[in-house]
Amino acid sequence: MSEDDPDGRRLADLEERLKKARGQRTEQPRPGEHYSQLGIAFRLLSELIAAVLVGGGVGWALDQVLGTSPLLLILLFLTGMVAGVITVVRTARQMENNRPSGKP
């Protein structure tokens, strides 16, 4: 494009404004510094479900191998539930302590 071309000047002006805008960006919060309510809910739910499934799965597998059905399934399922609740409470406390000040 030539210098007399109005589109060329508009394009150069746009590029310059974009550079200025990119330079004036505010710093983004670091990961773990701010959580959305939905993100918190999904994280806590997934930790609880994972603990229960792992406990139940290990209990079922051991029952199949050892022939103690359903004793280990029930025992490790309940252990997984307790571990899941403990993990959820611990994670919630950590998130509460890491919450930025000034926000509810």
C-alpha cells in the first residue's frame, strides 16, 4: 500500500493503538489466586467422587482376588468416603485461606 492510501494509514493507526493497548494491560491474577464458584464446586465434587470410586474399585478388586466378597468392597468404599470428605474439607480450607482479600 502506498503512503497516500487512506486504508494504509488506518491500518498503521490501528496497529499502533493495538500496541498501546497491549502494553497497558492489567496484570492477570495468578493461578490459584481467584476461583469461580462453579470451579470450586467442580473441584470439590471431583475430589469426593474420585476418593469414593478409588476406594470402591480397590475393594472390589481385592474381593475378587481374595474371595472375600463383599467385605472389602464395603470397608474400602466407606474408607474412600471418609477420605473424600477429609480431602474436600482440607481443600476448602486451603481455598479459603488463599482467597484474595476484599472479596466475599
